[in-house]
Amino acid sequence: MLSKRISTPVAIGIILIVSIVVGGITVYWCFNKDPEINFRTPEIKFEEDTTADWKTYEWNKLEFKYPSTWTVEEIYYSTPAQQAQEQSPENIGLNVFPGEEIKGKDFIAIGGRQVSCELSQNHTKCNYVDSIANFIYTDSNSTEVLNVFDQVLSTFKFIEEKRGGSFSVTEKFSYPFPISWGEVYDGVYVLNFFLSGVSVGRRNIPFFISSHDSGEEIYALTLYFNIKTYKQEGRTICPEVRPRLVIDEEGNSLLPLNQEYNNSCFLGDKTYYGQEVIFEVPESQKEFFIKTGGKFAGGDSDIFIEINILENNELKVEMSPTSEKGLTEFWGFGISPPWINRTLSSGSHLEETIYLVINNSVEELVAELRIEAPGFEDWIKVDKGLNIPLPKNLQGFPIKLIVDVPPSVEEKNYEGSIFFRIKSDFGYKIGQLEFNINFLVQN
């Protein structure tokens, strides 16, 4: 068979000729013909407002929306003394439920009598919705009711109240709370504060302020706190009110009207909602600086809260970076929410995100976690492990709890805790903080 070979110089020549021809065609194409350009328009998905056709309900200075096929039913109550005097019962809350009548536990309650979000109440979902100590909760396990619960909660608004020729404006918060910190009493870390609301405007003096007549009307800045206490064997805590209103650049401050909270003393291992700190202020004032403690206030924390009334009469609330002591003496330290309370079943899976907040941190730290959950500790995992490096100036650090219930477990309440401690090169700076766990297993 005859084999023909092309010499190297000839091959190179052919390659050069082909390259020139192809290149010439390409240049001609680019400069003499408009290319077709296919633009791909990105698909934009708008989240549908599922509450657009819902009804609106106003109650007790609150406004919220609920499904148009649901019903709102008012709850009335009268004390034995009122009944004896034949007084009309008072409206103390609402029930919101699908259809025209309540079926079992498939309803959402707002307000009510002797209601709280404490673990002992065993609510499926519960939240504190305003500064008047109203709660929204449900004991239902229905997927529909639980989904509607979250949507209803997101629609709550305060109704602006016109009184005495002036306005009252209020902002409420839920977890992760914008500002939280810890307080140390007698060298033991026992209280955690969560800013749950701010109100500026006319209000009446509550019963627990002795310097004014109860019911007297004043113009005030009011801070609302959820205060979490921790287990202290046989101890009752009666904390003084430590926040101060800074009134000038030299740091001089104004005392609040109340020297004690709505609850003058606290028991351990509980959460007290809607605890007020009240300052009488001029109606013309639009900016406020609050110092949470410091040595002059008998406290250990040193957090500054900045509050501004904006042009549209909305409140802007944020933590100010100003601090005298910083890390060397105290870090504000909090967990939001401070507990988890869920109804589960055998074989179920749960993921819950909590937020670790440390104010005034100026160095990298480590959070050490310890899980104490007798009989169900192996159900619980932490996505970041039990030794978590923390960045500086931490405001809201998410930590995911992953819970896997075994296929066959006993139906009962499972109670436990996760303990948090913060570690630095200088050793432990803050005492132990407890996160409560409560799982009700129903198969």
C-alpha cells in the first residue's frame, strides 16, 4: 500500500492559509453584520401576599388580619364579685378559628385570662404581641392552624392613638430581639433582658409608681422588657430599675419614674413579660439615649439604646456603639428565644434556629455548650458543635438545633436544658445562661 506524507513546511503553509481565511471571515462577520444576541431575561418570582384578601379586625388598640373563611369570636369574663353585682362581663380576648365553630384545639387565641408563654402552659405556639400584656397562642397541631398562626402574627399593628392633641406611637419586637443583655446581681448572673417594645406619647401613670397619682396622664417614653430569670435555689430577686435616660453630652442622666418593675420581685426560672421602664419627657423631644446600667446605676451592663422618632412618626430603635467599659468588665449576653417548646411524634424531625447576642464584645470569643436532657440528650444536635467560635461585635449569631426523635418512644413530656458559657483568653467572664427545652411527644 502506498503511503503519502506531506512535508512539514507544506503543512505549516496550509495551516497558515486556513487560519488567515477563517480569521478574515470572522472579522468580516463582526464588522459587517449585526450579530443576533439572545438575552435571557431572568425569571423573577414575586412572593404572593397570601393575606391580601383577608379580613381586618381591630381590638384593644391592636389591628390584625385573618382568613376570610375564618371566624373571630370575642371572649367575655366576669369575676364572682362582678356577677354578684350583676355587672356586665368584660371582653378579655378573642378566639380565631376556621369555619363557623371551634373544633377541639383548632383555634388561635389572642389575650385571655391568666395566659402566658411559660413552658408549663404547653402551648404549641405562643408569642407576646404587645405592650399591654396580650399573648397570641394556639394548642393545635393542625398544619393549617399553625401556618395561619404565623401569618396572623406577622400582620399585627398598633392602632395610633390620638389623645390630648398629641400622638402616641409604639413599636413592638419579637425574637430575635434587637437588643438584649444580661445583668449580674451579687456576683451571680441571674437576669436576661429582652427589649420587646418602645412607646412615646401620652399615657396614664400605673399603680406601681408612687411619685404620681395613679391614673394621672403624662407624656412619657416607655420601654417594655421581657425579663428572663434563671434557677436560683430558694431565692427571690427584687431588682432595682437600672436603665437611665441620658440628657446631655456629659453623660448626666434622668431616673425613670418607677424604681421597681410591674412585678416588684421575681422568682427563678421564669419569664416576666411587659415589664415597664417609664421616663417623663418633653413632647418636643425626638431623640433619646438610654444607658442600661453602669456603675452609677448599680449595674454591670453598659449598653446604650438610641431611639428616634422619624418624620413619618415611626420609631427607630438600635443599639448605640457608645460604651465606657467595653469587654474588660462586662459583655451583655442573651439568647433569643430563651426556650423551645414543641409537640413532636415518634420519628419526627425538627430544626429550630436560636440567636446568640453579645453586646460590647471587642475580641473573638468561644461559646461552650453543655446539653443536659435526661433520657433524650442523643436526640439533640447543634449544627456548629458544642464549642462555637464567635466573631467580634456579635449582634445576632444563628445557632441551629437539630432534633431527631427515635421511631418508638414513650409518650410524655421531655424536659432539659442547654447551658451556655462564654470563654476568652482571660477565662470565664459571664456566668451560666440556660436555654430551656420542652418536648411533648404524642404518637
